Amino acid sequence: MSNLKAISALRLRNEGIFKTMQAVLSKPTTLISGFLLILIVASAIFAPLIAPTNPYDLSTVSIMDGRLAPGEEMFDGTIAWLGTDGAGRDVLSSILYGLRTSLTVAISSALIALAIGLSVGLTSAFYGGRIDAFLMRVVDIQLSFPAILVALVLLALLGKGIDKVIIALAIVQWALYARTVRAAAMVERRKEYFEAATCLELSNARIIWKHLLPNSVSSLIVLATLQTAHSISIEATLSFLGVGVPITEPSLGSLISNGFDYILSGAYWITFFPGIMLLATVAAINIFGDQLRAIINPRLSK
Amino acid sequence: MPQVIELKSVCRSFGKKPDLADRIATAFGAKSTAKLLRAVDGVDLAIEQGEVLGLVGESGCGKSTLGRLVAGILPHDSGDVLFNGKPMVDKTSQKIGKGLGVQMIFQNPAAALDPRQRILDAITEAPIAHGLIQRSQARSFAIEALDRVGLREDALDRYPHQFSGGQRQRICIARALAVNPEVVVCDESVASLDVSIQAQIINLFLDLRDSLNLSYLFISHDISVVEHVSDRIAVMYLGQIVEIARASDLLENPLHPYTQALLSEVPTLDQTLSEEHALEGELPSPLSPPSGCRFHPRCPIAMEECRSLAPRLESQGSGHRVSCLAIRKEI
Amino acid sequence: MNQLKLLSIQGLRTEFPTPDGPLAAVSGVDLEVTRGDVLGIVGESGSGKTVLGLSIMGLVDRPGRVTAGRIAFGGTEITNYSEAQWQGLRGNRIAMIFQDPTTSLNPVQRIGVQMIEAIQAHRDVSTDAARQIVREAMVRVGINSPDERLEAYPHQFSGGMRQRVVIATALLNEPDLIIADEPTTALDVTVQAQILRDMRRLCRDTGMALIWVSHDLGVVAQIAHRVAVMYAGRIVEQGATEVMLKSPSHPYTAGLMASMPANAPRGQRLVSIPGGLPQLSNLPKGCSFAPRCAHATTACDVLPELSPTSPDHAVRCVSPLQERS
Amino acid sequence: MLAFILRRVMQSVVVLFVMSLIVFSMINLVGDPVDMLVNPESLPEEIDRVRRDFGLDQPAYVQYWKFLTGALAGDLGNSFIFGRPALALMVERFPATLELATSALIIAITVGLPLGIYAGLRPNGWGTRIIMGGSVLGISVPTFWLGLMMIIVFSVILGWLPVSGRGETAVFLGIESSLFTLDGLKHLILPATNLALFKIAMVIRLTRAGTEEVMAQDYIKFARAKGLSSKRIVRAHLLPNILIPIITVLGIEFGTLIAFATVTESIFAWPGLGKLVIDAIVNLDRPIVVAYLLFVVALFLVLNLVVDIIYAVLDPRVRLQGEGG
Amino acid sequence: SAQDLKVALAAEPTSMDPHYQNLTINNSMATQVYDALVLQDVNQKLVPGLAQSWKPVNDTTWEFKLRSGVTFHNGAAFTAEDVVATMQRAANVPNSPSSFATFIKGKSFEIVDDLTLRISTEKPYPFTPNDMSRVAIIDSAFVNATTEDFNTGAASFGTGPLTLSKWLPGDVIELARNDGYWGAIAEWDNVIVRVIGDGTTRSAALIAGDVDFIERVGPADLPNLESREGISVFKSVSNRLLYITLHLTDDQIRPFVTDHEGNNIASPFQDIRVRKAVSLAINRKAIADRVMDGLSKPAGQFSPEGYIGYSVNLKPDEYDPDRAKELLAEAGFADGFKLTVHGPAGRYSNDTRILEAIAQMLSRIGIDTTVETMPASVFFKRFARGGPDKTPEFTVAMSGYANGSGEPSHPLRIFIHTKQKERGYGPGNRNGYSNAKVDGLIESGRASMDITIGEKLFIEATEIAMQEYALVPIHHEIATWAARDGIAYKHGALDSTFIHNIRSK
Ligand SMILES: Nc1ncnc2c1ncn2[C@@H]1O[C@H](COP(=O)(O)OP(=O)(O)OP(=O)(O)O)[C@@H](O)[C@H]1O
Ligand SMILES: Nc1ncnc2c1ncn2[C@@H]1O[C@H](COP(=O)(O)OP(=O)(O)OP(=O)(O)O)[C@@H](O)[C@H]1O
Ligand SMILES: [Mg+2]
Ligand SMILES: [Mg+2]
């Protein structure tokens, strides 16, 4: 049956990006989640243009507008379609800006972690032996630190700020990437083209970056999408524990956790709408990542 | 004829040397678990210029390992691997510094090319990196290289998956030849191909030998293929060469009982299958090879001393050498 | 004569849906196997040999399925069997052996368990009784001291022994037919020879029928009474082994044989068939071998029938080789 | 085996050492515990006394050395805040966390495994879509949010389950646990489910991926060819194979479960380690933080070892000596 | 009615040893089990405890008459002996993170007879009774008991209204009624105290009927609880003050205040007009209504109304952004400047939200304000000495204060007096405020044995300091409790919970 696998793998490769695109477009789930994702990312990018108010500009936010129900009018006449939060920020605008923060945090931390993880994982797989053993122990140590605790300590250490959250999340995540890429690279390393490269006396750097990297990276792309979704949720948890982003520049997570204080008082919208947005975002990324995996690897072999 | 490759009692083991933990554990009476697997054990071999040396033997007997040692992909543990008379491995650093003189072609053409590299890059990467050609010459160089293996220019910008197995194997060959090797190690290079494609590739090998005066180490367990291409054939059993001779000598007059068994089992169209089992028993584990002659547990003509005495490869005249105590006795 | 007809296949077609339309891995195959018969099936990789075997077993991977033709086994039509009916048949009256001995056995179950379950799936016997049957089967395929071996795990066996275990398993319920799908491709010549011997003896001793799939003509020559050659999902030539291999009629069969190194003088260039297997989802209209065939004419634009050239020999070619020569 | 364990132990010692160094310096950088401890109204000499009492007046390396020598003697220092041995505090709280994590794990497996297998066997069914959709939610939604939602729904609105805290405990077989009383179980359900949600999703995904992969294996096809029923295939061939990776992952994940309990514990006021540690971090109670992290790492190392051993037991192919480099 | 009471607190004592750590939660728990010589009522007024009366016998000596017939939970009789033993132990608890020595050092204890005790100090010290209200009296038999002995209950025998039955740290504290209490006997057979840190969960537990009584209702949950049938809420203005400090000196570069281009400038707050502008810009009422949901009272000084040291002349500044802008312009900051304000996160009720609201308000008068909050552990280190040479780091920071002793000079000594480390003055003075007149008033007040004279001096010092904006008070928190119907709580100025004050209606 091994030839069947080869056949289906071949089929994918054969038809390249064009066919992949076609596959993406032909599945409704993929299409919808992809569309949703684009919509979400776009509204994050264009938040300053779309959002009715700028919730980060303190001179325009007033606590006198605090906790207006959806549809009520704020002092300056703007209608708060999704209500306002405790500090008087328009929830709709906050969601759009918060989405921006959340995505920035999630994506940049994923990218940084990916870069570190790739370097470590590839080095480890390429050199093997003691270097591998050493690096993998470091990874073990990192993985055995519970993510939340690392982030807590780091943020306590570094202080608040989006950049700090990004650093903390990157530190929390890199080891996972390192381990995954190492596993993939170890498989690649055993393939004959790797030996061929050795035989052709190509330099180590070239073998690592030109051959090992491109071939080990595909499983990571999927992992990265899923991990991005996960880190949005970790960031939210950090905000809940009080060490997330600054209160004046809320992310989706901190909006939810701040709003939660009001849930018993009936001001559900402060936590509810950001919650829905978080859910939609994370779900869209997750589903898309899943579909991506299914498309990249139709039989889910290996 | 000058010898391009010469191996002198080359050994290569796999496995882990016992570390501190192992030593402590053994001190406390645990059974030692770290075992060495001697994949190649004291091989002497030479390849002459322009010669095709076939290497046959059961699966797992160390053919590929030997091939890798010759190609300089693996460092050896002891002995010497000489290329044009010069050692291939810097013993102190274990760094391989063989130059590009020996290249290897692998069994599986699907895995031997980087799936994400265009054919153009696959072929020219090494020559450019080693300064054999300029980047600007890459294209014309690659066209020439492809031409040699019977592929056309339109292959250059495609990716490996867009080729059939036979074509891919040709590309591998073109890639290897692009760095002007003198010796090519073919490790089961035709095993995964269909007979008709296999025929194409074998033809290509033969043509190249004639046009470039290449030397080959041709590894296969398909005796009919080896028989077809080789000048000389070496037979390997459990990490050791048990017989080596001119191809015709070996096929017509196999001396070693293992060679005899091997040859008698090759399925052919006209011979019917004999009722007799040529060999009893399975290939023993290379982790704990039998004492004395490694073949003795399966050997139909084993004698008492075969259990304890290890035979050496000895000449039987006209370059036919065999390692068997019984044969030596007869003479 | 008729009651000896164990398996009879007519017009079998097995398709896999693909993005480019249905792919007929097997199309229009007619086959007959009688008791004690050994049928060899040869053909290039991808020509549909495995799918044919799986179709007979009702094991074609979804979403692939048999779309046309009928399969009768022991006189009963089994084409539309339900899963439960198949379960009663498989491993009981028809057994199959797969290509790769390393993957056919579950790595985490003991050999004994895997063999005993094959008996108990079909017969209501105690585990001890089943164990006894298993022991005998092991001895039959040449595995000595079966009691120890039954407690072992597959990885503790060599490739040859594993394949023999698989064969022994197939034999457990004394099936009428065994389909062996390239069971020796992954093995050494010496081991391969042993297995060929085992199988040949079994057929002779028990009257079991055997379908032996391979792409190695040499192997088939050694075991089969009759040979069928497949090309692109169709049988292109069929006949008694000696006749077929001595004087192949189809250009493809002839090409295959000419490519074998053993059939050419040492050190000389080999003959090879140009081109490769066509895409199955996009076959040429007529004879699918025509694009590669040196003798192709416009007559080949119509698909030829598999027509007998002699009582023991049929070929699917407009101009079979003998007639030309 | 002995060598393997020894090697692991030696590695673990090194890891623990490095860890302690990292944690120690990290905490030292964060803040000065004295600021958190001493009442602002205290006189300067009082502040100095506290600093002296806790050894915080000494250079960091002296403090570390003291800690290290203490640790070797089994003394991880006294909590600044509670004035009691950090180790004792953890031992006191650990059972509650362990109970929570274990229950969550059990829930995750009993819910996730069947659903995952179902989804893996019917990759295109509606049930599968619902399960997979649900599992996306399980991964997406932040734990704290769900926890609070569960409190509001099940405790406040429906009034079925208690809001927080650990219920009555009872001693059974020498283990004191709230699993053995009704009140205890009632208190356990919400937090354990909350903690389990993420893992359920994970188990579903792992199981499904494993099922799909295993079902594509030759030995499953061979098992079908033997005529085994689907039930038997799932039980005897699918399960043992997918369980191996799942148990491996879960073994390691069990550690994160304990670590992640932090969030759940603080929502449900569960008297476990998590709350202790969050407070300790906030208050810079260094001995507890260091002890906790060392404890967690040690737990991970032990779990890893145990997982590897279980792995070897479950998977006959694995031989431990090849492991660990 | 004799039954069990279930209480949920927001935080847990760190120890059951009443002398282990001088921490609000520990102290309030200690008052359940132990008595001090002097007790504070809910408004921090001193009332007789184990001492029935006290008076100064000369400038440096106080005499305490002890209550007779009091026994400890273990049956031992209470005498002056126990007081002396207590003082000896309380000042010397090993590893105490914050000890009671402050209240004991510099005092000598003399037993006159079993029920009479004299306490003398070197210099006149009017606050000895206040100090004595802080130290829980234990049985002299346990003078050498360890903290662990108190935690396990082996030594925890006080004279208080409740006895300690069991403490499972992190889980539950169980108390039982002391039937032999000398004062009002508690109503409940048993009191089960749980700790639920999360405010929403705490409220949910009350609503769900898991507990009968909770403290510190989250401001946002309050309307819900208030409107609910079957639940009653109790509120009272507490003495916990939230304030901001504005850095007054220009002794170092401060990155936290810059001009609009980001260049460092000298602290604008050296100018009293700027300080006043800040105070006028803060809409305290809006914070109370909007952020605190009514759970705070705008403040203009340390003490809330009705407290000792309260000045009737000091009113919270009224919100007046226009005047604030004018003042800024007068001070030469018509265009404002850029400012970062700092505060702890999660330390005080709604702390980050308040800071955010303040930042909004400052932004409105042209001070372009950024908020930075951090965990309390980080905040307090930096607040105290995060700057160069261990000087306070922040330019503007928000913090809180509650007077534990009810002694009026306390906040003045800590926050207002010029920093004089050796003398124990100004340890909390982080903005460099210094006024010789105020210092003099504080010091003479603390030397007067007549507290009525002292209080006048303190009030005068307070008035000067507040008018100079030595710090800017924001509000006093309003403490809240909630209980199921049928339960009443006698509450006052302290935001801690005294379980023996929980009664059935
Ligand atoms: N990298 C390696 N690490 C450990 N053992 C190895 C390694 N490479 C080869 N071996 C072992 O060395 C022995 C010889 O292997 P080798 O691949 O050279 O055999 P071979 O003759 O080429 O077999 P085949 O015909 O199956 O290719 C085998 O037992 C194999 O398991
Ligand atoms: N599950 C499947 N899905 C799609 N196509 C399939 C599947 N199985 C087989 N095929 C197609 O059917 C054709 C015949 O495959 P089959 O495995 O029968 O060839 P074969 O003759 O057995 O080849 P080999 O000698 O390599 O085993 C292949 O070209 C393949 O494309
Ligand atoms: Mg090999
Ligand atoms: Mg096949």
C-alpha cells in the first residue's frame, strides 16, 4: 500500500500551488474559514479606519460613558452599537483595536518563536550527538516550565506591555517548534538527498538552510497556525491573571477578563462580544489550519 | 590499471560506546546493553580505473555501508580508505575531505532529490559552491549535464516530482557527474525501477563508463543485474567479503558455498525451481556474529574447525579470491 | 470441468474517483481460476495488479469501488456481498497475502494472538485447539519450535520469517484460494526461493488455488501454471506459462522480457520499452500500449479484444507478434 | 534498563540544577520580597531585621549556595510568607491538585478516546463534523472564561453544583480524596471538567489522527483480509496501536495539567498548589516559587521516564537502551 | 439560633500564630480567637478589652487595670503574667516577615499585681494604648510555642469569642463558639471559613447558597446582589485611602515626564499650581459612581469623616477642569506635557481602572498621560527604590493606605514628615515633601501625653500638608459585605471582617 501513499503525495505535489488553491477554494469549510480569517485580519489592520472611536486615545474616552448598553448614545453623540465598557470605551472599537493587539501579539510571538525554534531544531537535527542532546535537554527544561508560569514570571520581571507579552509568549512557545522541527528534520536527514548533499560536499550552512529547512518547515506551518490561535487564548489568560497587556490598550483577552467583572451585574456585552470575537478568530484560524493540514497531507500519513 | 579506490582492512561499527551510566550499571551487575554492530568488518578491496566492481550479498550484510565508506559519506573506524592513493578521512577530526572524486547514486530516486529544489539548482548547486563553474554559466552547464543523461532542456525548471522514476534517476546521475567524479558508487540504483526502466538506466551506466572512463562500485542484490554490468564481482556476507573474482569466473565457477547458494536461487525464466533448499537458516544477527567462519551455521560443507577458525580471503589464482577453509583444504 | 471453476471474473472494473474524473485501476478483466491452479499475474508497477486482488477480496479502499462486472466464487456470485458476508468469506475461503511482510503484522500484538484470532473469527474452537492448528501451520511453512515463536512479537522475526507467518496465517482455515500480492518483493533471493518452494508444495498437497502477483517474470516462471500480463488495468495477454514465456505474443510482454538483463549478452546495452505507463484517468482511446508500441498502427485506435490465439493462450492485440513473424 | 534509568537520573540532576539557577536568578531580578512582606509602617531596623532573617542581605551567590546546600539535604527553605518549609507546604497542597489533574485526565480519556475513534473511523460523517467542531471550541476558548461560564450556568443559574472549594474528603485504601464522598465529587465535577476541556479536545484530535493513520496500515487491511469483525479490529488492532502515542503524549501532558491547574484552581478556589504558587509569585515568596518549579520539573522528568517505560512495555518494538542521548 | 455559619473571605491568613506577621487579615482572624488588652471598635475607637481601664500615671508611664475572671480556652486564668509573657514572645518570633516588635520595643512592663500592669517608655508616648490594641494576648504557658504549634492548634488558646478547631491551609478554617467568653457570646456553634479569591466566584457562591456571608463584594456585582431577594448587603466607608503622589523635587532625571517631543523636563509638580491642577482635574465623583459603582467616597485627607484626626476644614477638591487648565497655563504649561503614571495591578479595588480614569481626566486638561501598571511585587520595589541610588522611581504613582492602629499621627509620621530614616520618620515619603512647620507639629503632637492636644496639632499638620498637596487623596473605599437574609453584620470603618460581628437578625 505504500505506493498508494506515494501516489497521493505525488498527486498533491504534481499540481502544486495552483491545485492547492483550487482545493482550498473547492471545500466550503476551508472557503468559509479562510474568508472569515481574511475578514478578521483585514478589520484588525484597518481598525483605525473602521472603528467609530479610538479607544486607545484616553483624551477621547470618558468614564462618564461607562457601561452603556448596546445601541445607546455616548456623550459625543456616537452610538455605541455594542455598548461601552467600564472605562467608557466603545466595545465595537475596542474589539477592532483589541483584535489588532491580539493578532499582533499572537503572530509576532509565533514568528519569533518559529525563528528560534527553527534554528535550534535544525541545528540539533543536523549535528546530532552531543549538540543534539544538549539542545534537546534545554528544550525539555523549557517545556517543563508551565507556559503560564513562565509568562507570569517574565511579565513580572519585564513589566507590562505588548512587547513584553510577545517576548513572554515567544519564550513559552519556541521549544515546541524546536522539537517539532527537529523531529521533521530528523526524518529528512535520513533521506537520501541529504546524503547526496553530504557527498557533494556542500557546506553545513547550505545543507541546513537550503535543504533541511525548506523540507522540514511544512509541518511547522500548520503547527504555527494552531499555535497562533492558542497563544491568543494564552494571552487572554495572562490578562485574566493580571499580567497581560496594558489596560489602556486592551487586547481581546483583556477585554474579556475585564468585562467579566460585570457579568453578574448584567452588563454582559462587555465580555460577551469580545468573547464571540475571540472565539470566531481562534476557531477560524484553527479550522483553517486543520484544513491546511488536510490539504497539505491528504492521507494524514506520518 | 591504476587503482582509484583502495580499502585496507576497513571497519565500521554502529552503536553507542558505553557511557558513564552504562559503566555504573554494569558495575552493579546489569547486563551490558550497549552493543556494537560491526557492519563492515575488515574489508580489503580495490577498484581500478574504468572498472565496474559489482557487490552482492544478502540484505543487511553491509553493502550500503561499504558503499558509503567508499563514497566518503561515512567515516570509517579503522583501516584505510584511499582515493588515488591518498587517505580519504582525516583521522584526527574524522572530517571527510575526499574532494568530489567519488559520488554516490542511491536506491530510491524519489528520495534522492530535494523535492523543493528545481532541477537546474540540483545539478548546479555543488559545482557553483565549489567554484567549478560561474553562476552565469549555470544554465548552459546544466543543459549539457542533462544532455549527457538523455534529458532535455525543458527539465531544468521543473521539480523532481514532475518526473518519472527513471527520469529522476537520470537527474541524480547528472547531478553526480556534474562534479566530474572518477568513481561512482551505485547503491541499488535500479532496484526500485521497473524492468524496462531499469534497462534504460543500466544502458546509461554502461554508456557513461565508455565515454568518461568512470569506475563503478555497483551494489545490488539482484544478481542478474550485477552479472550484466560488472567486470568483477565481490560477494559479501555479514560485513565481510567472502569471494571476489572476475564476473565470468565467479558465475561459472563459484567457490564459496554461499556464492553457490546465492547463484542457484536466482529465479530465471528457463530454470525451474529446484526442490532443495540451497541454504538453511536465517542470516544471523550482525550484533552477535557467529564465531570462526561467519557462514558456518548455514554452510552445507562446514567442518569442525570452521567453528573456531576465521578464514581469510586468499587467492585462488587469476584474481579469484575466496575466504573459505574448506576450499583452502582442497588445494 | 465446470465444478472445478473456483473463481470466475467477468468484465471487472474498479474505479477510484479523482479530481480529474474516475480512474479505472482495473477495467474489463476476465479471469478464471480452477482448483489447484497457480495463476501468475505480472505487469508494471501501477498496472492494477493489487487493485485486482483487493477487488476479489472486497477490500478496495474507499472511495474506490467495483463499478462493473461480476465475481463468482465457488459458483456463488459474491460481487454484492454485505460486509458481514465478506467477513465470512475472507480469511476463510479466500485468503490474501500482501506485498510487504514488515507491515502486514500488527507490531504490538504477539504473533500467536494474531494467528489465533484468524481461526476464531471463523470457527468456534477453543483457544487451545486453535493454538494447536496454528502450531501445525507454522511447522508447515518451516518455522520450527512454534511454541516459542507464538509468544514473540513481529519485530523479533526476520523479514522472511514474518512473511512465512503471514503465509501460515493465510493457510490456517485451509482456504480454497490464496491471492499472494508480490509476497517476495521485499525479500532476498534465498528467502524468496524458500517461500516459492513452500507455496508450490502447498498447492500441490492441498489442491488449493493460488493467484501470484508479481512484476518479476522470473519468479512467476518458477511457480505459475498460467500467466496473465496486465497493462494499464487490463489483461493484455494470458496463457500457459511455458507458451507465454517462450513466445510472447503481445509487444508489451515481449518488451518486458527483452528488458531482463538475463536475456541480453553481458555488458551489452539492454532493450527497453520507451515511455511509461499512461495516466489511468486519461487512457488513450484504443490499445493503451499503442503509444509505446513499435508496431502500432491506426488499427490500434480501437481497443482490441482479448482473443485466443491457441486453446491455452489469449492476447489483446491487433497484430500479435507470432502472426507477424 | 538500569543504565537507562541511571542516565535519566543523572540528566535530571543536571536539569534540576540548571533550573534552580535560572529560577533563583529570575526571581531575584523581579523584586525585593521585603517590600511585599514588611508593613510600610515598620521602622527601618525592622526592615533590616527581616532582610537579615531571610538572608536577603547577603549577595545572591551566597544565598544560592545556601539554598543549594540546603536542597541537597532535602530542605528547600522556609516560605517567607508562611514561615513554614516550602516543601511541607507543597506536600500539603499536592493531593488536591493531583486529584484534580487525575480526574481531568480520566475525563479527557473517557470522553475523548471514543469520540476520537468515532471521528477517525467515519472521516466524513456528520457526527465527526460536530465532534471536530466541538474540539475546535475546546481548544479555542480560554479556560478561565469557560470556568466562569460554567459557574454561572451550573451553580448560579441552575444551582446544581457548588461554586467552589473542595468538598468533604474521605480516606479509602489509605488515600484521602474527595473522590470518595458525594459532596467531594460534586465539588470536583466543575473544576475537573473545566481543566479537562482542553485535553478532551486534544485527545480527540490525537485519537482521530491516530485512528486514520492506523486504519490505513497494511496490518489493518490484513486483519480485514483475515475476516475479522470490525469490533475485533478496533479492539485488538486499532486500540493498542493508537494508545501508545496517546499515552505518551498524555503522560507528558499530565504535567502541564498540573501546571495549568493554576488557572482553574484560582477560579474555583481549589485548595491546591496552583493558588499557592500564584500567590507566591505575586508576593515574591521565592522559596515556594523555586520549590514549586523544581517540583514541577522533577515531576516532568519522572513522568517522562515513566512514560518511556510504559512505552517500552506497551510497544514491544521499543528497546530502551537506544533512547536518550 | 445555634447553627453553623459559612463565610467566604477574599484572602487567607498566612498563619494562625497571632504574632507571626503584622498583616491585616492575620490580625482580624486573630481577634476571633484572641483578645488584646485594648480593643478597637468598628470605628477604631479604643474600648476595654482584657484591660478594663488604663490611664497615664506620669509622663512616661501608663497603668492598665486588667479584667478579672477571664480564662483562656484551655482553662488557664488570665493574669498580668500572661501579658508580659506575650510581649516577650511577640517581639521575637523567628522568621517573622513583619513583626509586632514595633509595638513593644522601647516599652518596659512591670507587674504591679495580678491584675495591674504598668508600661513605661523613655520619652512621653501617648499611643501606648493604641499599641496595646495590636498585640494578641496568649497564655504564658505557650511563651515558647512555635509558629507551627499555633498553626496546628496545639498552642492556639486565646481568650477570644471563638476557638480554633481546624485549619487546612488554602482550604478551610473552622472555628467554634467559646461559651465562656467574657463579652458577648457568639451565636454560631461553628463557623466555617473558606477563601475564595475571585470576586465574581465569591458572589456566585453566595447567590448559589454555598456560603452565608461574604466580604468584599466586587463593585460590579453589587447592584446585582443588592437587587436580589434573599440577600442583604452591608457597606461602610473604610479608612482605606487611595492617593497619588506627585514628585516634588528635581533631584534626578525622570523619564516619566517629558515635553511633547519626548525630552526630559524638570518635574512640573514642584509648582503647587500644577499639583492643584491635577487634583482639580480628577473627577472624584465620577470615579466613585462609574468606576467604583458607588463604593468609594471622595477624599480630601487621610481619615474619613468621624475618625480621629479628621479635619472638618478639608473637603475633597471639586472637579474643575477649566480652573485646572488655567492653573497649568499660569504655571507655564499651557500646552501640557507628557506623563506616565504608575500603579499596582490587583492590589486595591479597581486599582487599574481608577488609574485609567485618572489618566483620561489628566489627558483632558492637556497632560498627555500614559498608564503603566504592574504586579504589586514589582510596583512596590520600584516605588520605594527603583530609581538611581535606591531612590523612589516614579514621578506620579497611585497607592493606598489604611491606618491599622487608629493612631492619628501615623500617616503623618510615615508619609508627610521629612524623610529621616534613622528616626523612623518619613519612610513612606516618596515624593520628597518637606515642610519644617509640619514636621514640628507632628513631633510635638507625638510628645504630648494628652491626645486631645495631640490631635489638634495633627489636624493642623494635616491641613497644611493637604493644602500643599503633599499627596493627592482620591477616595476612601467603601467596604462591603453581603449575606443571606437573616444575617446582620455590625460594620464600621475597618474593611476587614470580624466574624464575631456577624449575627443573625
Ligand atoms: N546508521 C546506522 N546505524 C545503525 N546501524 C546501521 C546503520 N546503517 C546500517 N546499519 C546496520 O548495519 C548493517 C549493514 O547495513 P547495510 O545498510 O550496509 O546493509 P545492506 O547490505 O546495504 O542491506 P540492504 O540490502 O538491505 O540494503 C545492518 O544490520 C544495518 O542494520
Ligand atoms: N486508494 C486508491 N486511490 C486512488 N487510486 C488508487 C488507489 N489504489 C490504487 N489506485 C490506482 O490504481 C492503479 C493501480 O494500482 P495497483 O496498486 O493495483 O498497481 P500494482 O500493479 O499493484 O502496482 P505495484 O506493482 O506497484 O504494486 C494505480 O495507478 C493507482 O493510481
Ligand atoms: Mg543497502
Ligand atoms: Mg501492487
